Amino acid sequence: MTPRSIDVVVVGAGNAALCAALAAADQGASVLVLERAPQALCGGNSRFTAGAFRCVYDGVDDLRALMPDLTDAEAASADFGTYTAGQFFDDMGRITEYRTDPELCDLLVNRSRATMLWMRDAGVRFMPIWGRQAYRIDGRFKFWGGLTVEAWGGGPGLIEALYAVAGRKGVTLAFEARALDLIADDDGVKGVRARIGGVTHEIAAKSVVLACGGFESNAEWRTRYLGPGWDLAKVRGTRFNTGDGLRMALDLGAASAGNWSGCHAVGWDRNAPEFGDLAVGDNFQKHSYPLGVMLNALGERFVDEGADFRNYTYAKYGRVILNQPGQFAWQVFDATTIPMLRDEYRIRQVTRVRADTLEALVGKLEGVDPVRALATLKAFNAAVKRDAPFDPNIKDGRCTVGLAIPKSNWANPIETGPFEAYAVTCGVTFTFGGLKIDGEGRVISADGGPIPGLYAAGELVGGLFYFNYPGGTGLMAGAVFGRIAGTSAGLRAARPS
């Protein structure tokens, strides 16, 4: 039974939305979560992720506080290093070309650890990212790229845990519940009009939190804001993120913010479906490209695959792939690096070719000029600086010399058979443009002041990310600003009318 009146309505049901719902409930508010998807597909983009969180930690003791299940033997077997607030700030500045909103970035960094501890105390479990963020060297795991922690069970496990906590806190969840419009007057937002199970309802609320994602699943909006050709990209996650929350707030006079022509986009299997498949999750991604080379339809390399750890390049290279002829590329590896490929390369639903010689391999690269591809690979092999030792845990400086497009690190020659190649295209994760909020999670109007009763969190907040994104920051930002927005919404609801 859908309530006609509630303290706080949260629009969306992914990580940011559920953190907002939990935080509002912590303030004693009654909370209704509106999830557009049916229950079988609930959880937004969060459910499609691997569940990685980028957070500040000053050593293994901080990590053990987040992950009490970590055993002494596991702690001793790994070099977790540190990821200080200064390093997080540096990464956010460098990756966004110093455009990230200072206030929002400060909140993200300085509340990251406390937010994860709050989630842990609520019942969310975390673990080290053994399989994707650490290579085992001389019997010891070494973590790299500032990313160490993931939710137990990945994105699906995160969503299951948050839903369980929401149930314990008395949060009401409505599925197949699409928010249509905000109900507002001169005093601010007073509720939401929503279609639930095919029936339109008006739900009065003291506060509304919008946390229903960006517009990446709206091909028309992608083309309008990201530019020509973006209608051809695949969508990594949910098909329900079509910009509803953005539209509702902008129609009410909210200010837009951030990089509306930018998005998080990665290398994604060329033959993946148009939208995400929960049975496969994030395994259509192909993120081991720093270990090999990428070739386009012309048979040419087009990007420095070893410019940085994949955590700092993968979210922008999808755009580069989309701009290639035919919107695809092939990732090429030889026998020395194939055993190091991430697990996503071993799924059944993968576009792969294999051959014992380079001559045979290039003939199997569908859509690629084989003559030029072979010449490119041979030129690459000749340019590798072989006296520099290969080390996947650091930027090792093993580079190429004399190529128009260098490979700056991890430049292993592609010369030992058998060889494998994987076809990729562009997969959009989420869009960077969104609503302007303040440090309390309040949505700001185009006139400059907060819109009373309206809050926002998650991927529809603008101003954090520009051009690119440090891996694991999306879930962390969703949790931090979800908690902030939910707390503010709950406190407002608790005030006497």
C-alpha cells in the first residue's frame, strides 16, 4: 500500500538512494523509496558494478577497521600501502584537470572513511579487491592505483546488504514506481507525483531526495549533450536511468552544474547487449589493455595504453574508442601477458580470436586492415625498451622509443604465441553533468539559493567529475552524498511545521 503522505521520499534505489534513505531513517523520519525498475532489476547502476570504493586509509589498521573479517594471515600476505587524503585530492585534481568543485571534493575525500565505517556499522561488509587490484609478486599481493576495498559480493552484494538494512530500519520500498513530477509551490517542494504499478499517485512529503542516476540510458539526451555518435554507444548498466530526476529538478528551476558533455565510458565487449545484463554484470568490460596494445579499423594504435594505471584511464578511453572508425577496437595480447588478464576476459560471452602467429591473428581481426595491423605490431615490438624490467604493480617506465603514439609503461612486445585479441566498443557508465548542490545536499536553484525541501545525491549531482574519473569514486561519492542528503532531508522533516 503506497502511503499518501510520508516524511521523506527518495527517488531511486541504488547505492546513493539507499544511503540517503538509511540516513533519513536515522533521523527518525519515515521514508519511502521509489524504484522505477521491477524488483528483479532493482538497484540502479550500483547493482551492475564490481562494488569498488575509493577511500582514505593511512595503513592496514584503517583497513582492518573497515574489514574486520580480514585475517592476520591475509593482512601479512599483502602490501596495502596507504591512500592518504592528500593522494585522493591529488588524484581528483589531476584526473579532472582541476575542475572538480572544491567543496564537493573536500566532502568526498574527508568523509570517505567515516561514511564507509557508517555503512559497515549498518551491516555492509567489505573485503580487499584481491583479484583485480593486486598482482602477486614474490608470494605477496601488492595493491596499486589507490583502490583497495570492495563490497562483499560486488555490486549485487552491496545492494542486497543495503536493502536488508533498509528493511530493518522500516524504510518502505515501492517497485515499478516511476517519479513523474515534483509537487511544489512558492514555499518549496511538497512531494512527488508518481506512477506506481500503472496507477498515478500524489505523495505528500516534507523532503524529497533525488538519487535516480544520470541520463546515460537516454540515447536522445546522450546525442544532445555528449554529441554526435553517442547514440551508438552501449550502456553498461540499467536501462532506467533516462534523466527523470534531472528533468524534474530543472523544470522546477534547479541550477545545472558540471561536465554535461562528459561521461564515464569504458572499453566494453563489442557484441554486448544494448543495456547491461545482470547475469554478466560488469564482466563485459575489458580493462587489461595496459598489458597489451589496442588497434583500430585502420590497423593503427590510437592511444597510450600505458599512460597510467587503468584506474585513471579506463573511464575516458571509452570515448576514444567511440571516436575510432566503426566505433570499435581490438585489444591484442601475447602468451606472456594472457595469464595476467582479468577474469572478465574468460567469460563465455566474449568476442575473442586466437592464433599461433601474428600473421594469422591479424587476418582474424574483423573489420581491421590486416596489412597495416601487422606492420603496426612489428613496429611496436621493435620500439620496446627491453632493458627496463616489467612490473605491473608500479608505473615501471618500460616504454617504447620513437613511435608517434608511445606506450609509457608496461610495454611488452607482442611476439610470443599463441596470441589473443578481444573486440571492444564504448560502454557508457554514467554521465557527469547534473544538478548543483551545496554541502548539505540541497539542490540549488538557478537564482542562487537552495530549493526548500529538495536534495540530491549520486550520479545526477554535477561538479565532481570532468573528462575522467578515478576508479571507485562513483560508489564512494554516492554513499557520501547520499548520507549527507538523507541526513539533511531527515532533519528538515523532523522540524515542527
